[in-house]
Amino acid sequence: MKTTKIQKIAAFSYNNTGGNPAGVVITDKMPKEEEMFSIAKEVGFSETAFLHPKDDGWRIRYFSPEIEVDFCGHATIATGAGLGQSHGEGTYKLFLNNGEISVAVKKTTGKDFKVTLQSPETWSKPAPQSVIDDILSLFNLPVTALHTDFPIRYAFAGAKHLILVVNDRKTIANMKYEFEKTKTLMLKEDLVTISLLWLDTNNVFHSRNAFASGGVYEDPATGAAAAALAGYLRDIHWKGNNKFEIIQGEDMRSPSRLMVEYTSVIGSSVKISGSTRNI
């Protein structure tokens, strides 16, 4: 198998700092699964994307050190930058395990890019009370910490997430949870992340995302969860702005900025944009 070197790119960087690092491996033929797991473990980031040319686009798969995920937003943004470096600006079609998305790539400075992905379609639904009770216990969150305008729901945009919106920034800053028990529950419920959010203004959320299912305590920027959040907000008829930003990674000292835009069409895909920087 002929491959390029493993590109290491931070997606959703904030003022050319922080962001969520991802590996990007462009190949002429998709490696075997065991090889992709091995590379993902060697790279050590929450996700590494593998892609090769297919038809009029690229076949892409995403691997954490422990599991394959069907869609990863930050690794897609990093992939856009990787394609931009090797093939130039433009819009690229990406074929997922289930579905098709695209990334629009525009050069900013040097090897840095602004990348916009068009997510898979979205859905959300109420989470079972038993799961809610378990999560609140594992995160040591009292019911009074939750924002009553935002029901706890499963939300999907290529991958499944749990949305929890809390009343104050301090609750976000103090996020702690029981890793192994949470990991077991997340794998059982097919959850990629648990997204803990605080609404600062009508167009700014602050977020922390538990990623125990992938063997990682926390993700500093989660594009798939951002798209799922937008679908969730649309489904609950949120009165806020349909263009908003998510600030994530602050408490990890890896600040990240995700720009989100969605339409009123239930279930439709979401635009997620961010800046990249080479690592």
C-alpha cells in the first residue's frame, strides 16, 4: 500500500491556537482494519481519518484508538485541510460508511485553511429516563443543574450523541465523571459523545464532550456533536439564532471554535465550519 505521510492537523483552531488534533492518511487503497487501528493508536489522537479516491470523490473512514466511528466532524475538517494541501482549494465529496457528505476548502495563510463540512442528515429523540438517571449519577449532576428549556435527548448527525444543557458555566468547568462505567453505558447505547453545554448568549454555546466510548476522557472540539446539537435545537423549536458558535476545549487549555448554521427543514444537514492549523 502506497501512502502519504500521516498528516497531523488541528481542526477548529481558535486564533491559530488550540483545536482538536486529528491524523489524516491519504492512500491509494483503504488499509485493512487492523492496520488502521494500529496507526490510530500510534498517532494517539481521538481520531485518525483514512481516505482514498473513489468515483468522483473520496472514501473515508474514521478510527479512534479503540473504535471505528461512522462520522467524525473534526477529523473531516482536518481531512479538508489535508486535501487542500495536496489538491488545492475546492469542494470535495466524501463517502462515509453510511451516506455522503462534502467539504468546502479555502486557503487562509500558509498551510492553514478554513473548511466547511455539510453534515449527514439529523434526528433527535427523548432519551430513556433510566439512561438519564444513570448519566446524571455518573456525572454527579443534580436535576437542578439542568436548564429546563432544553430536554435531555439523543441527537444524531452521522453519529449519536447525548445532549445535556446546564444552567451555569461553573458546572461545565467542574465536569467530572466515572470513566469506565460511563464508557460501558455509552457503548451499550451507541453514544459517541456526551455533550455538556452552557448557553452564554443566543448565539454562543460553551461545550465539553465526554468521549469515553473512544477511550478518550474528553474531546476539545467535536464537529459531529455540533451538527447533532443544531438538529436537536431545530427539533425542539429553539428560539435562538440558527447561526451560532460553540466554544469548546477552554478547560483543556486547547480552545476551539466551531461555527454552526442550520435551516428550518427538519432532518436536513447542517453546515459546520472551522479553521485548521498544522501540528
